[in-house]
Amino acid sequence: MLHQDIERILFSEEELKARVAELGAQIDRDYANQTPLLISVLRGSFIFMADLVRSITRPCTVDFMAVSSYGSGTTSSGQVKIVKDLSEQIEGRDIIVVEDILDSGNTLSYLFQLLQARHPASIRLCTLLDKPERRTKPVAAQYVGFTIPDAFVVGYGLDYDEKYRNLPCIGILKPCVYGGE
């Protein structure tokens, strides 16, 4: 039923699984002598985070933050608020922020400033999707699943108005669904 609202599939379930495994292997290599703390930015990254953690073979820990800048629309409001903060202290820890999509960079720029003030040993960004055409803040990811065009995407945790997260693939949402052109 949800598939009828998808204009085109960008990445299949199989493509997502393969790329996440590659990212996990890269993190294993980069953190060979460390125990990174992966911080999932909820809610969009929860499926990606679960699959990514399962693909990492070395010790790691996890925590979660929830931030909001979208509400129920399709573009960022520009106002970022922390809805759920971390449960663990991060001072001296090697941090990997796990995000579903790097878009304008507004939310992640704010989040990185907040986390840097807590004095982690290192902080890197792992994003499933990078949409560089929309960037307004200078945020770069060290780990990128896929670079995508400027289109409204859903599935694999990404939503529109809290729907479509459960699609096993990532697809472009038909503009008529969200009032686009």
C-alpha cells in the first residue's frame, strides 16, 4: 500500500544491506584499537543504526539523541531543539554520530557544536544519505552511504509525516503526496 506513493526506488533492500556492511567494515578498520560510541539521531536513523551496529565486528557502544527541526513538513524549520539527550557522558570518548540524511546541515551543525562542548576525544559523522545540493552549513561526513539528488526520500527509517519508515527500500515520494509540484 505504501509503495503506491513511491515515484521511484533509489536503493533496494539488497543495495542498502550491502552498503551498510561496507560502512561497518570501514568503521572496523578505522577504529581497530578503540571502542567507539555510536550515537543514533532519532528517529530517522534507527533502522540504519541497528543494521550498522550489527555489521561492526569490534566492540562498540550505543546511545541515542532525538533532535527536531522538521515538525510535519518537508523542509527544515531552521530551529533545532533537543528532544532526548544522551544517557552517557562522552568526555574523552570516540564518537560516531549516525544520521539518516545530511541535508541542509543545520541540525548537524548545531548538534556537533553541542557535542564538541562535551569534550569527546574525537567526533565523526556517518550518514546513510548525503544531499549536498541542499547544504547551507559546512558539515561533512566521514562515512557516507549514498549521495542523492535533491528529492524527498522515504523508507528505511526516513519518513514523511511519520509514515513510510517501514519501507525496506529508499524511494522518492511522489510530490502529490506532500503537496509538491
